[in-house]
Amino acid sequence: MKAIRNIKTWRLTDRPARRRVLKGKWVYKVKDELYKVGNNTTRHKARLCFMGNRQIKRLDFNETSAPVAEFTTIRCILAMTAATGWELHQMDVKTAFLNGDL
């Protein structure tokens, strides 16, 4: 929530007339991780989930997007990198949904 507030991704508004409110809930998860150095850390994760099956196209949404890389694509990029001698960088974006264009 802090990241969402800092980036000002969305703002609260009043519900438009004759529009349904989708039901949603917060899903919480506690992740215990053991890092390579042996430190045991606990991370608290949360996500907001909505009942997407109740959405109506062009009324509740206009487009859908799921930017997920296929394993075949990753293998092709790695093969091209090895064959051409390119330098490859990997990054982890923790709030990827906030940054539309990567």
C-alpha cells in the first residue's frame, strides 16, 4: 500500500451510477525464506483479489493484459545471448503492476 500511495497509481472516486461493485478481498501470506547466508527472514505479502468472473466486457473493463514470459521465450533469449556474446542483465520488479511499460 505504501508503494501505491508513493507512486500515486490510482485515486479513490465515487461509484458511477448504475455500476455494480465487484466483490473483492485481501489475501495475506507469510513467507519464511532462508537466504544463502543462512539468515532466516519472514516476509509478509498481501494482494487484493476481485471476482473477475462477474465482470462484463466493455462495461467493467476494456482490455486484459498479463505480461508473463513463456519459458520458450526465455530459452530463445538465452540462446541468442550465448551465440552472439551479448551481455545479459536480470532485474526483479516488486511493484510491476504499477509500472505499465517495462
